[in-house]
Amino acid sequence: AAPLVFSLKFVENRRESPVTQVVKLLTDLKAGIEADGKAEQTSYDKYACWCEDTLSEKATAITKAKELIEELQTKIIQLTAEIATHEAEIKQTEKEIAANIESQREATEVREKESRTYDEEKSESEQCIGALESAIKVLTGAGNKKGFLETMQQAQLLSVVAGVRGLLAKPAARAMKQEDLVVVRHFVESPEDFVGAGSNMLSAAQIAHNPFGDYAPQSTQIQGILKSMYDSFASDLEKSNGEEGTKQKSFEELMATKRAELETLKDTLQSHTKDYATKTKDLADSKSTLDDTKEQLEADEIFFGETKTTCKQRANEWAQRSKLRTEELAGVDEAVKVLSSDDAKKTFDSAATTFLQVSSRPRHFGNTQRAIAYNQLTSVARKTRSLRLAKIAVVLQAGGHFDQVIAMIDNMIALCRDEEQKDIDDRNFCQANQNKNKNDMEDLEHSIKKAKTQIERVKGEITDLEVKITELEQTIKATNSSMVELKDMRTKEREDFLKAVKDDTDAVALLEQAIVHLSKFYDNKGVKLSLVQGGKKAEPRPELSWAPEKDGGDYKGREGEHQGIVGILEMIKEDVQKEISTGRVEDGEAQVNYEKDSAALLATMRAQEKSKAQAEMEKAELGRKVTDYEHFIELKNKDLGAEKENEVAIGTKCAWLESHFEERRTQRKAELDGLVDAKAYLAGVDSGDDI
């Protein structure tokens, strides 16, 4: 429109003809049209390039989103099945844990019952052994004592008969020979027959059994039987001790196995529970990601469809616009030719400045007996290297009293049994603690290994999320850039539109002024100008340059020429006014398209930002998991170090016992056997003699 304004400044220049002025006007108009065409071509090329890139990016994003949706749907189905499997495994493991605990409880009850039975039987056996020892001691020297000593011995005998009577109900008594059992019952019922003078009388049975008629008092017979019973009860007691130790060991081994199984089951339950929780979270995350992806896919498809439609529409509009501009330029060229011809004037088709509307869019005894007994004790002491036996032998050799030696032997036997039990207890303690220490270290090492594996897995997930976040940031940045670009393009379109409207309005005003000036003369003369020139005038006669008789002598100007130029100006004016109206309509359509495209881009960016925020939350949660696992490993390593120190301490304490247990047990048994034999030997000696 500016060249047109410039050209119109020369309309009033009367030194040039109107045709020449219009030719200049049309030439400037052509230059303006061509300049507008080049500017619009550049703008459209940029828009077409944007359409191609954006549609390509969106098509790729849509394809990836569909692939991701398919992957997520498959993953969700798989996770759902795995979670159901974990639920079943958790229930089964919980049942097995309950069964294990119940079996431990039942085994403990059985063992406690057995232990109570053993303690009761042991107590009874010890009472029986004591009763037998007392009876044997009272019967020693029976029949040889006189007066007060005999009376005292009878009184002591009566006090021990009750204890011997209770032995007859024991299983060991049932295994006795019938004749021995008869003698014991006789002793229990008539103990006075076995002490005093009555004990020296011979019975028919004794004579029958002793063809030499040797003297054999009844007290000696009953002593032998009671000694045999004593040995039987002592043997049974030791056997019971051994069986009890075996049962206790078996029980401890069973409980160790059950506890190990329980720990394994608990680890399995923990593993299933963790996997269940992890996969449940993964399932929720996958569903959330699926929903977000579907939402973004829907927004992308809408945006893709609208963009494709808009781009196609713009392409069609551009084709039509280019065609019309070509026709417009052709019309201007033709008008210039017409106006440049001296003898032809025609009606012109012309076009003025046009508009370009562009839109854009954008993705965790005696001396002999003494010597015999002394030799027996010293022999056993040498064999077993027992200082205690040697000490008793020294007391015996020094002339110690019977009661003193017997008491020392009894104390020694009790002490040996206490040592035996202590060794057993210490051995069991060492074995239990060593097994527990070993199991604890294995459990700690396993827990540390599992935690390290979890850290590697979680760090891998964090890396994947970081890549995803980076991609989302780039996509958000690209979308935001597209929104800014779209806004800038729309702003420029609006500015160009407003400028074009102003220029065209100014041009219309100038055209109207030109028409007024051209028409003023003819209005004064009463000549009506039309857009179409009338017929030719007859040539004047040769002799006159004007014909007074025809026009009355008045000058009416170059009426035909003025009519042609005024017609052109009127057509230009109408065309410019039409362009103003068309431009307003097109600007409104461009604003609607811009708002639609901007809303679609904003929805896309919001979906992308939501996905990014979700990924960042997941990353933070995984980071906290790594910190928890690292703290867990640190604590477990400290526990493992403590267990290793405990292993050294237990090893140091238990190594000697482990290597000397059987040797000590063998020596102790030999020592006990020597003590029992010595006591039995001494028990048959007259207690009134000095030993």
C-alpha cells in the first residue's frame, strides 16, 4: 500500500497525462505485490518446514507411545500373575512357619517330659544307691559285735530296711535270681536275723550249699546280694546318664535344624513379601504410567490431527493465494500494457497488499588288706593319672579309718560325676554356641549379599529414571519452544494485519481524494462521467479546430480520458476495501486456530510435566531405598565383625575341651571304676579294724 500512496502524490501533477500517472501507479502496485509475495513465500516456507518437522516428531511420539502402552499392558498382566503367585507363596510359607513353630513346641514338650522323667528316675536311683550303701555299711561286721555295738547296729539296720524294701518294686530287682530275691525279702521282713548272734546260725540251705561246712553268716550273704544290686543300680544310673546326654544332644540338633529351617522360611517369607511389595508398587507405577501415556497419546493424536488438518488447509490456501497473486500480477501487467497503448483503454483487474495467516504447534583290714587296697588304688591312680586317687591311697597307707576312706571315696565318686556332667554341659555349650555363631555369620553374610544386589538393582532403576527425566525435560523444552514460536508468529501476523489495515485505509482515502479532484471539473460543467467511455466524436471539419455551432463554444475538457482513469481508481478503491473486510475475517480465523493450537500444546506440556514429576518422585523414593540398604549393610557388617570376634573367643575357649573331652571321659570312667571297686573291697572289711 505504501507505493500506492507514493504514486498517488503525483495525481495532481497536471504536467503528466492521467494514463501515465495510472501506469506509474500500477507499476508501483506490481512491485508491492511481488514484494508481498516474496515475504509471504518466506513465511509459508518456514511454516511448511515446521509442519513437516512437527508432524514427523508427533508421529514418532505416537508410535513410541503405542509401543510403550503395549509393553505396559503386557507388563501389568505379568505383574498381576506374579503378585498372585507371591500371595499364594506367602500364605504357604506362613503355614510352614506355623507348622515349624508348632513342631518345635511339641519337641520341647516331649524333651521336657523326658527330662523330668530322667530327673525323677535319677533321684530315685540315687536314693536306692544310697539306701544300698547304707545297708551294706550297717551289715559290715554283723555277728562279730557284742553288747552295745550290736544293739546299735540293729537300730541302724532297722532304719535302712525301709529304703531296701522300696527297691523290690524297681525293674532291676525283677532281674535278680529268685533265691537272691527270697533272701532280700527275708532281710526286709526280718532284718534282726542278719545281725547279732542269730546271724551266725547255719541254715539248712546254707549247709546244703556249703559241703565243707565253712562258716558263712547270713549278713555276709545279704551284703553280697545288696552289693550286686548296688552295682546294678549304679550301672543303670550311668547308662541313664549316657542316654539322657544322647537324647539331649539329639534334641539340640533337632532344634538347631528346626531353627535353621525356620530362619530359611522367614528369609523366604521376607523375600516373597519384599518381591510382593516391589511388584505391587511396580504394578501401580506401571498403571499410572499407562494412564499418563494414554493421556499424552490422546493429546498427541488430537494435536497431530488438528495440525495435519491446519497444515493441509494452509497449503491449500497458499496454493490458492499463489494462484490469485499470479493472476493479479498478470492483470496488472495487462493493465499496464493497455495503459501504455496510445489508442487502447480497457477495464483493469488489480489486487493490492494481501495477508499471511500462519499458525504453529509442537512430548531398595589288716595290713595285707590294706596293702591290697592300697596297691589297687595306686594302680588306678597311675593309670588315670588321678591325684585324687593317689591322695586316698596315701590316706589308706597312713592308716586312715574305714569311715574316713569310705567317705573320701564317696566324695570322689560324686566329684567325678559332677565333673562328667560339667564336661558334657561345657561341650554342649560350645557346640551350641559354635553352631549358632556359624549360622549367624552365614545369615549376616547372606543378608549383606542380598542388600548389595538390591542396591545394584535400584541404582539401575534410578539410571533408567534419570534417562527418562532427561528425555522428558528435552521434550518439555521443545514443546515450550514451540509455544513461544507459535506466539511470536501470531504476534507478527497480528502486527502485519493491523499495519496492512492502516495502509489500506489510508490508500482508500487517497483514492477518494483523487477521484474527487478528477470529477470536480466535470461536475461543474454538468457532464456526467461514467466508467465506460461513449462513442467516438465525428472529426471536425478541416477548416475549424472547434465547432461553435455544436457545443455552443463552451470548453468541456477531455471528457473520455477522464472517464477511463476515474473508472480504474474506483475499481482499485473497491478492491482495497474488499481486502480490508477479507483480512478481518482471516485474522479472526487465524486467532481461533492459534488459541486451539496453543491449548493443545499446553495440554501436551502439562502431561509431560506430570510424567516428569512422577519420575522424579520415583527416583527420590529409590534414592531413599539405596540409603536404607547402605545403612542396613553398615549395621550388618558391624554385627558380622562382632560375630567373628565371638567366633575367635568361642574357639579359644572350646578348642581344649573339644580335643580332650573323650580322653578325660575315658580316664574318668577308669577312675570311677577303681573307686567303686576300692569301695566295694573296703566295704567287705571289718569296720572295727583300722585300715
